[in-house]
Amino acid sequence: MSTNFNHEDWISQVEAARLRGVTRQAINKLIQAGRLETLTIGGKVLVSRASLALFEPKKAGRPAKVRHSVEAKK
């Protein structure tokens, strides 16, 4: 089996945290939630540089309730 592995496409959790300006623990929580693509080699978890670049945080807090407008009766 042949795999095209480019080590520049994968970074450590520490490097990912530095690039995003957050803690390593925050990156680990995103990994545990399945929000970042990872690769484990020799017990070390690496983060996909591409998935980190495309990552968009969710809006904080509860989702807003959907309000339906009711057309006024005449």
C-alpha cells in the first residue's frame, strides 16, 4: 500500500494552538469533538494543517429560537 505522506501537511497540537492563538487543551477538545482532522503516528496525534486553516468556530451560546412571523388577519 502506497501513501503520499507529506510531513508539512501535518502539525503538532502545540503548533496548531500557536497558529490559532489558543491553548493546546482547546485544540485537544476540538480533536475529541471530531472537529479537526488528525493522524496518529507512534502515539503522537498530528493535526491536518488544511483542516486547521478551514476551521470556523461555532457561535458561542445557545442557538437562537426560530421565530415565525404570523401574517396579521384583517
